[in-house]
Amino acid sequence: MDHGGQNGTKRGFFSSRSNVVLAGFLLIAGFYLLTEHYAHVIPFLPWLLLLACPLMHLFMHGGHGGHGGDRGTDRDEPGDRPSSPHRH
């Protein structure tokens, strides 16, 4: 199943006019949301930063099975990496 453009090439997000309009709308809406609620957001910024750390850890490590090193494989050279367990 091919979801790309013509000839099997994948089109970018900004190649569609509706996506460009959506991105512009989201930028403008985000700007006004932040400027109108700036005083309400500032006190929570340190807590949001602390919350971002475990959330990034959960989402960034979600696909490879967690920590655990190289699972007993012997590497000959420092640049060798074990095969990726990701299946796409």
C-alpha cells in the first residue's frame, strides 16, 4: 500500500496547501494562547520542565525494550552496534 505521492515518492507535510494553512493557524493560535495566558503559565514552568524529563524517558525508550545493555553479545569493535529490535 503506497501512501506517498507520484512514483512512490513521499511528499512532505508542507507540500499540501491545507497543511500550510493548518500550520499557520496553529502558530497564530499558539501565539495568542501564550500571550493571553502568560501570567498563568509562568509559575508552572519549572514543574513542567521536571515533568518533561520522565515523560521523555518513557516515550523515547518505549520502542527498544528499556535498559539492559547489549544482552550478552560480544562486540569486536567499538563502533559495532547490535541489530535494531525495531520492526517497522
